[in-house]
Amino acid sequence: MEPNDNVVGSKSPTAVAINSASKAGEWIKSRLGTYKQLDTKLSPQDLVTDVDKGAELMIRKLILTHFPDHEILGEEGMPPGADASAEALAKASTSDYLWIVDPVDGTTNFVHGFPFFCVSLALAYRGEVVVGVIYDPLRDELFVAEKGKGAYVHGNPTHVSEDADLSSSVVAVGFNPDRQFALPTNMKGINALAMQTRSIRAGGSAALHLAYVAAGRLSGYYEIGLNVWDVAAGALLVKESGGTVTDTEGNPYHLGVKHLVATNGKIHGEMLESLKAAEATGILK
């Protein structure tokens, strides 16, 4: 069975992903500054709102209308914590078709009115991501990738940057809400990269960071303690734009990777070496 065989009517998985992300994104945009409920998950820094939950429900309904037999793994249907997300991914991965949904990547930004958040949708076929869509509703930017067919924004092909070394690169990092392990480890990497790159950025949305690497706006991105819904779509965007995505030790990306490096490929080895020297890989021996 090929990834497009299980299509209901005339809708392709990519078309459904684009439609679902666009509709959810426009609704999220309309709710900016008007959310009604704010809760925490893993820590006081790990936020969720009624908008996250409502957007995920909308996306689920839109997907299941066309693909009622597909599995959906969504962030807001999950208990918090790395163990819970790993267990859910293991269970969900037994399905041929798995949609991976982050309805609002950058919830803290959304809550505070900081304009850097997005909808992230990916479709995995037998464990490999074949469709990735990231939609930024405030900029009306739609990033789309299909395995083997390239990646696009506004219908134009995306390409990673040409920066050849860290010293000429702008690299994104994250400040993970897990303050026991992930954030302290991230800080080691951030300290190292700050001294070796042209500059670093921390926008607060893993998915948009990856989309920006794909589009050549950033040359790399690093973070410890991510979840599959944070990066599945963006990882495909980067790869289909000519970049490289691995774990922090250089092993190929797969759905279970939580400690991530994504680059234009040219600076990848240098970035991995920097993180290794700083003891910032997050991978325990």
C-alpha cells in the first residue's frame, strides 16, 4: 500500500493537511488575546489553553472526515511528560497511517501575545513522515513538504542557507519547560553556540524554527527534550529543502528523537562537535 492509496473521495493527505492547518490557524488567530482557560502541564512554564484543545478537536474532525481509519497523535490528548509521550508514540506507531498534531506550537507566545506560533501537522506512513505542513496564521505563511517532492512556502520552493561555518551562521535554540534536565542541558549548548555563531535566536516555537531552517532564514536549530509533535513536520521540511536532521549525536532522525539538531547540512558536523564538547547532547551513556 502506498501513502496515497487510502484516500476518501478526491482529497489527498496533503490537501487535507493544508486545509486542516489553515482552518485551525485562522480560528486560533481570531482567539488571540481572548482565550478563556489557562492551565499548566509538565511545569508552571508548560502552558495549555482552551484554544489549543479546541484547535486540536477541529483538526481531528477534519482529518477523520476524510480518513476515518487513520490514527491521530495530538499533543493535547496526551498526559504530560516524556514517558507518557513515548508510550503513546509506541502505541500509535502500530498503525500504517499516523497523523501527528501540534495545534498551537508556541502556546506561551500565544498566551502572552508574542507573534510567533503556528499549527504543525505531519502524516507518517509506517513510521516515516511523508507529509509535513506548518501554518503561521499571523504571517499567513504556509510551509508544505511531501517526501521526495520538495518543500514550499507560498508555493515557492524552499532551500536551506549557504552558510558554510558556524561563525557566519544564525542558529535557533530553545528554552525547554523541563527545568530539571532539558533546560540545564540546553543552557550548556546555548553557551557554547553563542560563542561560536554569528548570533543565536530563540523564538519559542520548534516547528517555526525548523520551517525557518528549511527556508534559509536560519542555518541551524538545536534543542533538548522535544516531542514528536514539535518536530515531525518541520524535520521533513528541512530534509526536503536540502538540509540535515539528526539527533544530537548525529544519528538519523526518526519519530522517537527528542534531542535534535537540524541544519543546512554544511554546518552540521561543526555544530555536533560543539555540542559534544560542551556535554550538551542530552544523550546519557
